Amino acid sequence: MNAPAKPRPMPWIMEIAPYVPGRSKTDDGRKAIKLSSNENPLGTSPAARAAFAAAADNLERYPDASGTELREALAQLHGLDPARIIYGNGSDEVLHLAAGAFAGPGDEIIYVNYGFSVYPIATRRVGATPVVAPDSDYATDVDAILACVSEKTRIVFIANPNNPTGTYAAREEIARLHAGLRPDILLVLDHAYAEYIEGKIDDGGMELARTAPNVLVTRTFSKLYGLAAERIGWGYASAEIIEAMHRIRLPFSITIAGTAAAIAALGDTAFVEHTRTHNAKWRRWFADEIAKLGNAGLRAVPSQANFILVLFEGALTAEAAYKGLMDAGYIVRWLPGQGLPHGLRITIGTEDETRAVAGILQRLVADARDSAAG
Ligand code: PMP
């Protein structure tokens, strides 16, 4: 007898490995200090929190579907054309909109090995084929990406700085990548962590998005602005690219409260600067502490983001360090599913948290050395 008929998902949908979010509880259910999702350890701007609370007066109303106030605030701060700004439920949605508007079955989308885990999801969701470019010691390798381009390539996704490696491709490299791509290929430069780059240098991405017809830059309020809960992301590109993406956007993808908080956060430059300075200081400190454990096989991949990828190539394995940190109440990100069974991605926390994580790793290194010797 035939099996009863039932709805069948598109075959490419079943090839998606579901997104794995950062954990906030230990294996035995204890609430832990969460350094697994690259959130802002200093919280949220007080001005943003006040704006969010005030929005509770209007819960019965739909948000402004055209995001006018948010676009105008962003345009003013960054010197952009508000008509060329797209926004979405986190920059995740903007990345999905790019794939949805510019690729489909039979097309190829390129991203790097150890790239952001939403790219494969966004690629497969539209039926396109992922093409993974090899890395160069965990960093983005422009020549390897260009070598992956075929006549089917429609999009290249690059996060700069990259997640989960924290590595940064310099302006000249991004310019070389752009110059090497056919003009019909959309280059998506994901700037989720761009505000954390030392010295406030930039990779020239926004300038390319302003001037080139095939570059989309995406940004987020989830990291530096401490508003991950409210899911506000945005992007900038040519009017044609933005117009195509708007056609498939959910009409009310950003909320009134989130928008109000985001606009207030843009104005709180003291909080933004405090976050940036804090991160730079403790990122450097933490990398130095890991360097001291170099003879035990630990290595910090150079990071320009708000996290550090630590590689474990000695007696202490990444898995054992992950469990040891969890036992001590700290959750970081172990990434065996992303080809990094030997790596932990650790968000830069508060001073106390960062010092504690370094101390726990020192202890775990010593324990592993003792048990190897014993
Ligand atoms: N891009 C990168 C590289 C990220 O790491 C993240 C967050 N994990 C995002 C985009 C999406 O962030 P959001 O949707 O919160 O804007």
C-alpha cells in the first residue's frame, strides 16, 4: 500500500543544518555567565532602555512599515541616503533578503571556510548551492574566493571582521576582492563587528556600497549597541538592490520599541565609546594571557571583534576546556559543527568575567599537564 500523501518540504530545505544559538545554561541546567553569543557585556545604553520602556504606551499600533525614523537617524549619523537603507529583524534578516532577491536554484553563493553560520542557511533556503572558499590560517583569503567564482556565482558573503574567527581583511584586500568580481555578482560585506576594529579604521565597504552597483553592507544593533534582544539590523546598497530586497521584506519586521531603542542608542555616544574602549582593552589583555599559554598549545587567532577564537593544540583539548569552563559557570562556544573541534570562541566579557576565564584556562592547562605527567 502507498504511504499517505503529505506535504513535502523542498529538497534543499531538508539539507539545512538548523542554526545553533549560544547557550545560556550549563549541561545540568544551571544559569551561567554567557560568553557564547558575542553580546555586549556592559548591557544596553540607559537612553535606549528608557526609549524602549516609553514605547509600551503604543502596543496596539503597527510599526511604521517604511522605517522612516530609523532610516533618517542612520542616514544622518553615517552620511547616507535614507532611501538606500534597508532594515530587518536583525542583520540576519537582511542577509536572507539578499539571498532571496539575488539567488535561486542552480545559482552558487560563495563564503569562507569558518564563515558565519547563517550564510549556509540563507543559501540553501533559496535553493542555491553553497561554495566554500578555503581559509588562510583561519583568515579570509581573497585569491581563494576569486578562484571559486564560476558563471553560476551570484553572491559572495564576507563578514569583516569574521565570525567565528575574529579575523579582519584590510581595505586593500576588500578592494581587490571587489575588483576581481564580475559586476553581476553581489558582494555582501557583513559589518556586524565592524565597530570593534582597533583604531576605528574601516575596510572601505561602506564607500563601495555608496559608489558601486553590486555591494551591500549589513550592520546590526545587536553587538556594540547592546540591543540583541530587539533584533534590529540594516543594510546599505544601490537603490536598485534595496528596492528588490524591499519587495520580499516582511512588512512589519522591526518593532516600535526596538526602533525607538535603536535610535536612542545611536545618540548615546558615551555608551558606544565606553563599549569600544572596554572591548579593545580586554581583548588585548585576554590575547596576551592566551599567548602566555602558548607552550601548552593554546593560540588566540588575531581578532578585531568582540570575541577571540582560541585554538587548543596541546594536552588540554577545546572540548575539555569547554566543559571545565562550564563546570566553573562560564559558557563559551565550542564549534565542532563548524569544523572547529579544536577551537573555542570566547566573547570578551566584563573585566571580572574576562579575568575569571583566563584564570580557569590557566588552571585547566596546569591540570592537563599534571595528569599527562602523572
Ligand atoms: N553577521 C555576523 C557575522 C554575526 O556574527 C551575527 C550575529 N551572530 C549576525 C550577522 C546577525 O546578527 P543580528 O541578526 O543580531 O543582527
